[in-house]
Amino acid sequence: MPRFFTGQFLGERVLITGEDARHMALALRMKCGEQVTVCDNNDRDYQCVITAIHPEQVELKVLTTQASAGEPWVKITLYQALPKGDKLEQIVQKAVELGVCRIVPVLTHRCVSRPDDKSMQKKLLRYQKIAQEAAKQCGRGRIPAIEPLIDFKTAVLQMKQVSLPLFFYENAQTPLKQILRERLTPALPDLAILVGSEGGFEPSEAAFAQEHGLLPLSLGKRILRCETAPLAALAAILYEAGE
């Protein structure tokens, strides 16, 4: 069943406007009486029937509502050091499919990509659009936010506020599995993970992260590419969480 996100709930009446309305009316050629799933971007799904349709606005009536089945109980924020080229697009898409809660691009010492503010703003719009489409496709109950670019120290200081802050470092000895089995519980559902770009982290960055309470972890004996590591980490965490 087609899935759409909207914040325009008026009691039992729902409105969909803009690009989604045009897509429903012109591309999908939907008609009155057809049913769709509408999500409020707050973990609730609404089974609705179309009552009026126009390229500028679609009106629907709510039939039933339920919690979104596509949202994991563990809330993971991915702090991703900015990679080269369009690799972050792939990371955003697949991380949203896997169940990430939020993605924060980070500028570290070894980042080759260093866009100016104007360029980064355009990229963020693109990343958010990718996140939205991925959330629709995989049945998520919310669209994960793609946050503005921050520097490494700011990322670490943000992460230390989370119940379980982790960073992946090629020189780390502790396996991710060990920490998850010791500390991942529904009582501490908030995780933050930090993944490097090409070349990983400077030793001084790793030391700063550890000084501020981040746990250095290994993803195994093989060195993973920067676009592979966050997806491997997310898959492992969600597996251990039963999600």
C-alpha cells in the first residue's frame, strides 16, 4: 500500500499537499475510494481512504490508526565524518532503511571533502530528500533528520550526553558485540555512533573522544570503507536489539 508522510491532521481528516499530492494525482493516478497509509512522522500510521484528489491537494479520511511497526526501540544517532564524493548519499539511504534515528555529518582532520556553507546547505536538502524517500520505501514511522555539518569536538561533546556513545577506530581492541551484550538494554535506548571518513581518525582525535567518555570499538579484523562501516555497525546493533 502506498505510504506518505504529512503533519496536516485535522481530526479524522488528513491533507496531503505539494509534491506528494502531485505524485498521487498525476503519476500514480489514484482515485477517490483508494486506501493509502499516512504517517504523522511521530511513529503513528493511519490507514486512510481518499475522499478528494487534486494535483495541489489530496483529502483523506482516517479509517484506523496504529503504532508504526517500522521503528526500532533503540534510537541510534549516526555521527558520520564527511566522505568524498556522493558516498554520504548512499550512507543516508541505507542507514535510514536500517533504522537510524538521526544523521549528523562531522568534519574531522582527515576529511578530504570540505564544502563551503552554501554548498553544504544544498547537499543537506538533497540528503533530507533521500532520507524521506528511503523512509517511505521501507515503512518507517518517521523521517530521520539530517543535521547541519559540525566539527569533531562539537560532535564528541554532543555524544557524551547520550547513554551509550561509541566510536569506531581501527586501533581499538574491544569488539562491538561485547559492549552491546553488556550495556544495550531498553532502559538505555539511546546510542550515538561515530564513524570516520577515508583514513579514519587522527590519534589526537581518538584520544579526545576517549577522554570525554566515548568507547573505542572494533568492527572486526578487516578495514572497512567509510561507506561500509556505518552500515555494518547499524546492522550489528539492530541485530543485537532484536530489530
